[in-house]
Amino acid sequence: MRIVLLKPIILSFTVSFFFLSAKADEGMWIPMLLKQLNETDMQAQGLKLSAEDIYSVNNSSLKDAIVHFNGGCTGEIISKDGLLITNHHCGYGQIHAHSTTERNYLDDGFWAMSREEELPNEELYVTFIVRMEDVTKKVLNGVTDDMKARDRSTKIKNNIKEISVAETKGTQYEAIIKPFYYGNQYYMFITETYTDIRLVGAPPASIGEFGGDTDNWMWPRHTGDFSLFRIYANAENKPAKYSPSNVPYKPKHHLPVNIAGIKEGDFTMVFGFPGRTNEYLSSYALDYVINVHNPQRIAFRDKTLTILEAAMEADAGVKLKYSPKKKSVSNSYKRFKGEIKGLNKLDAIVVKQNLEKKFTDAALNSPPHTEKYGNIILQFENLYKEFEKYDMARSYFLELMYYSGPDMLNFTVGFRSVVGQLLSSSKNKEEVNKAVAKLKLKNKKYFKKMHLPTEKKLFAELLKIYYENVDKSLHGDAFALLEGKFKMDYEKFVDYVYAKTLFVNQEKCTDILNNMDESAAATLKKDIGYQVMDALATAYYKEVKPKHIEYAHQIEQLSKFYVEGLQILLPNEKKYYPDANSTLRLSYGQVASSEPRDGVVYNYYTTLDGVMEKYDPDNLDYVLPEKLIEIYEAKDFGKYAKDGEVRVCFTASNHTTGGNSGSPVINGEGHLIGVNFDRSWESTMSDMMFDSERCRNILVDINYVLFIIDKYAGAGHLIEEMTVISND
């Protein structure tokens, strides 16, 4: 099937010298620039569409089927009635929120057999890109290279605010303006957000998470990592809050689903919202990542995982409570390890040092550029010596307060701004009301998943790690009570806190939130749980954050000049492309096998046979639903089998990162052939150094998705609303 679009209105803009053509496998490209930069190369690789078919302002195009899913993943529309597919792990929070011990959608799966059965989700949203625009000149108006980093940042923020307001005034749209190449360029994304998003279907975790933490970041993989949602709109097809009267969204474009099968070498493109890459880091930054940052965060998360795993193994109820947290903590834990291994394998520090020597030599031998670029590498060295202390303190604070620590800290820190507002002379009632509304929603989730013994164990063990590893000069008064009254006895200190705080009592927390005023704020200020959180936060915001921002601004400014200088002084050294920054990007490559290590050769796809080979009823990562086993034994594969086998996952050479989870994998015809969900462990370093020989993204084959929907779930009505291409 070929997408046929009307001839576009020609748009005029300038492409700067920063965009150079790159090899097909590497790079995350801005869709609006594909015509100038990538179309010819992509078509030579197997693309049958034009750049206008992929991105158009004036006509429907592939971009109109792609959404930013809840701000962290990608999703794509696969029917004219707003049916959306993303990863199981992207929809995990919603699936978990609807689950109870009696009605466990995580373990049993969920399938809406009618529109009336589709489940609404609080706070879930999807965002479309309406159009993009280069606004570099407007953003940098009045900005000069000799400005101090902080002044430059302030001027840019003010310019961005003015542009955003002007561009969206009188519309339902929003404007997002992001820097590219460390602020050498800026692009604006006009967006439209829908908030009535309903859960339609999800396989049980034994399919959607098959392989669990054991297989995470690994290949070969056999995971049916998908879930289905539907976008709802008002009668005018515009965004609207949840209402029973809302109707399925009618998209400008939806992706046809192609089940004809793939072969090695087939063209693939991944269209989505990659989160963050750092391809232009200095050797000093990589040395910090490899030898300091990652090892210390691994150790922190290792303690969290040890505590959670022991508690979850002992109690099925605790397992349900902490499954999302364990999954979240484990994901980056394993990635940090893979990054170290991959970067060392590539001898990344030496590679960067060699590049930096070439860069400095070129600058010193080019008098017009010597002053601006000749001393940059030495400046990086000096900055990272100072930056490390503050960056690790920040990392430990975030781990303890938000990522890996006890949920009480994560919950109580949300009250900090509310209390501060209520007790100030210039309180903003509107902001307070918004914050309280969010806390009320969080209140329900917090107590639903609380397990006090596990909470206390996490608090005691992780507070000790924090105390011992964050530079003492940055502690402030956070540990005064622990050091004084409790003589560094962490367990006694934590027992005291949890015995006295109201943040372990749902009735009291609910009452506080329902009557949030100055008196309630004063009560919270006296609460020991709040005081411990506040002391940690105060130390961070007073002792750590200001210096961290100062050094981060200096590094950002220096990186801007470095990337600019690389392309001027060493234009043929590397094919330069913009780092990912959570904006809509396209990468392209091929279906590809891999040889990541000596003597190891991986095929490009896995099958249902491999799922059954891994099946182990005594291992939670490899259990399977009985019905899937029965279907396999009966060989009831239908049209989703090729040569008697159902393909489950495959690998390709697309450049991806976090945020690409749920991204469509699209063939040369513009059809959906898979859903991106992971990278191989050998690829995790690709955020900092891409290697086309090792790096592979991992996709669930669309045949397996439809097989599960149809044969396993019996939800064929969902397939009937898709545009299915079989080439039969």
C-alpha cells in the first residue's frame, strides 16, 4: 500500500552548516529537514515515500500518526478510530493503577470487548506535533558569546517565553522550543495535547514482560511488549477532559499494519521522541561516567533492588505493590552497567582524547580560531574536576528522594512547595490548589502501594549510603538529629521517624489535604517526616544546586563552542547530527543480525518456539499463561505464521534511546512492521558513542502483536478496525 498525498505548499527556510549527511544507521534526524538532508539516501536504502509523505505541515503525513505518550514514551495510531499502540512497559502505570489483588490486569491481562469497557486514566496524555520551525535567530536575539553563562541563559529563556506566547496566542496549541547542538540552533514545536486516553488492551505480564529483568537490555528477546489505548475527543475532534460523551479521535493519518513479514536488509525507520543522547561529550565527561557516576549509582540501586527483591519474594501482595518501582529501578541499573562495558569495549576515552588532540592542534594552527577554540579541552578538564562533587551529590539526592529511595520521601517532597506558599506573604492560591489536587491523586497511589517494613528498610540503608558518599561539606543540617540524638544509629532513627510522622496514616494525610490552609501547613512543618525531607531538600537547594547549575551552565556553554568548533575545524572527522532532546526525530537503518562479541553471532529474529524453550514455571521471568501454551501446541497460528513459525521480535540498526520506547518501526512503504522497545546490552553506550557494528534496537514483530490480540485474547474486533496489509 502506498500513501498518496496532495502536492504541498513549498515552505522556505535555511539549513545551516551543522547538518551534514550521515551513514544510514547513525543519527536522529529532524523530520522537517529530511528533504534537504536525507531523502536521497533513505530512498537509496529502500524508502518508497517522499520526505513530504513523512513530514508535512499542509497535508496529512506519517508524523500525524505519532504521539508523545505521557511525556516519556512514543505511541502511534493504528486505526481511523484513534486506536493507539505503545509498549507494555509504557502503559504499565495505567495497567497497574487499574489492578487489584482480585482483578489483577498485570497478571491476567486486560481486553476491552467494547468501547464501553475501555478504561479512562487519570493524568495520562498524548501530544501531537502540529508543525516545526527554526527559531534560532529569534531565540539568540541580543545574545553574545562574551555573556556570562547565567546571563546568556536568562536572556534565552526570556526570548523563548516571548516567542512561545506570540506563536500560540488565541489557539489551543502549545509551543515547545528546544536547543540543538548545545544551543547553536533552536527549533520550535507547536503541539496539541489530548487528555482523554483510555486503556483498550494489554497482554498479561507473562507475555508483555516475558524475560523480565533477566532479559532486559538483552538479545535474543521474546517479549510481547505492547499495550493498546484509544484517544477520545469532543464532538469537534478537539482535546477535551474525560467525559462519557466524548468520542473516538479521528486522526489525520493512521499507520497501516503490515503482516507480510520482514527479511534481513529491509529498510526500517523509527519515528518517535528519543529522550537524551550525548554524542559530543569530552574525554573528561566520559571518564567521569565510566569511573565515577555510573559505578556509584549502580551501587545505590543495587541496595534498593536487594531490599525490594527480598520483600517481594516473601509476599505476593508486596510483589504487586512494588513491581513498578522494581522495574523502574532495575532498568537504569542494568543500563549503567552496559554503558560502562560498551564504552570500555570501544576504548571511548582514548578515542575522544585522540579527537581532542586533533581539535586543539587544528585550532592552534588556525590563527583566526585559536583564541576561541584553542583552550577548550583544558577548560573541560578543569571544569569536571570541580563539577564532579556537585553532580554526584545531585545524583544521590535524586536517587534517594525520587528514584530509588523510600516512597515517603517522594510523597512528602510534593508538600514542600505547598507549605512554602501557604506560609509566605505572597502565596499564589491558584498554584496551591493545583499542587494540592495533584497530591490528592498521589495520596491514593502512595498508600495503596505502601509496605511499612520495606519502606523503613529502604530508608535506613539508603540514608547511610547517602551520608557516607555525599561530600560532608554539602550536608547542611540534614543529619543533625541522626548525628546528635541517635548517634548514627540509622535503624533507631528511622523507627522514630515512622512512629511519629503522619505520613504513614492515610486518614490524617487525607484530612490535611482536604483542609490545606495555613494551619495545616504549620502542622506539617512540625511533622518529623516532613522535617527530615525538608532538611535534606534544604541542604540540596542551598549547598548543591546553585553550584551544580553554575558548573552545568559553564559546561553547556563550552560544549556549544566545542561542537561549533568541531564542525569548522574538523568538518570531515564525523558526520554531525543533533543530539536527542525529547523532540520528534527519525532514524533509519535496516533489519539486521549482529556479531557483538568474538564468536557470538545473533540471528535477526526470534520465534514462538524460543518462547517455549525459555518457559520455566519455577522462574517468574519465564512463566507463561496456559492458554498460550495450548495455542502453541495446537499450532493455531492463523495468518500470523510464516513458514510454520510465529516471529516474536527482531533487531534493526536504527539509532534509538530512551523515549523511543513504543516508537513505530516503519518499512519503506510507510507501514507498521514492529514496535520498538529496547536495545541490546551491547548498544547501551550508543547514547554517548554509536557503533554500527554492535548497536541494535529491539522490536516486537507486528505479527506477534496481532497474533496475541486475535488468537490469545480473542479481540479480533480490534484488528478489524486496523488497515492490515498482508501482500497475499
